[in-house]
Amino acid sequence: MYIDLVVLVVLILVVIMYFRRFSSFVYFIAIIDIFLRILTFIKNNIGLPDLAAVIDNYIPESILAIVGNYTSGILYTIIAWAYIIIMAIFLFYNTKFFIKKKKI
């Protein structure tokens, strides 16, 4: 029922309490979303219907899919824009990292 939402919220809280840095939170959100999207790609392109059914039943497609299952309307729009901002910050962190690495 709410297991995917509960697991996501608990993991986010653990990351925030353990690392206590905003960049850790951003990287965590990006890593989880990329992982879920990779599993969705595997589900859509694998030739094993049993494995695809397991992934389809128990693993959400993305973080926005989890949010979309439990919210709608203006709350979903606000969370979706927050997600887009977090992904833009993730892109900024990665770009900054690669620019720093180039100055050898």
C-alpha cells in the first residue's frame, strides 16, 4: 500500500540525519531516481515476463511516480517543481565537479 512512500521518506530522513549536508540530499535523490529509471528500462526491454512483472508490481518507475500515486493537484505540482529544482542543482554539482577536474 504505502510501503514505497514510507521507504523513500525513511531513507531521505536517514540521509539527512546522517550526512547533514544539502549536497548529500541532492545526490541521494538523484541516485534513487536514476536507479528506479534503470529498473524501469530493464522492465520495458527485458525478454523475461516474470521478472518484468515483479519489477512492475513492486518497484515504482521514478520518484515522481511515487509522489503521483499519493498526491494530485497543486501539491503534486509543487513537489514536481521542487524535484526539478533538485535535479537542476544535481546537474550544477556535476558540472562544477567536471570543471574542477579539468584544471589539472
